[in-house]
Amino acid sequence: MPKEPALKADAGKIDTLRRLGRIEGQVRGISRMVAEDRYCIDILTQVSAVSRALQCVALALLDEHMERCLLDAARIGGPDEQEKLREASDAIARLVRS
């Protein structure tokens, strides 16, 4: 069965791309900090901020999946419903472990 797009072409997608762009900039900043031999605690603070930002992106993607893909599958029923539920459950488990 083909996978559905992660996000619709709407404000949610634009917001996610904007967040990922900021995260990308933060990671480049961390690289510069390491190259410049900055204080380790300052670098770790930035790493923690990037981790939190990535978790926010992951939760937004999961929320979109549950609101759109999972609910659509539940309305239709059948084997697709169970597969989408399992995918969501697996994704939640991965987020909890990270």
C-alpha cells in the first residue's frame, strides 16, 4: 500500500519546514562552537535545545498522522486501520525511548 505524504501542503507543512530550518541553523552553530573550542557546557546547552526542538517536530508530525491518516483509516476500517494504528503505536514507542 502506498504511503501517504507526511504533511498536507498547508500551514502545518510550512511551520514544520520553518522549524527544521531553525534546527539546521542551530546544528551549524554547534559545529562552529566545537571548532572554536567553546565551553563544553555551552555546547551541551545548545545540543539539548536542538534535541527539544526535534522532539517538538516529531510530536507535530505524529499529531498530524493521528489526525489525518489514523482517523481516515478508522473511518474506512479493514486491514488499513490496524496497520495505521500499529504504525502510530510504534512511532510513539520510538519517541518515548529517545
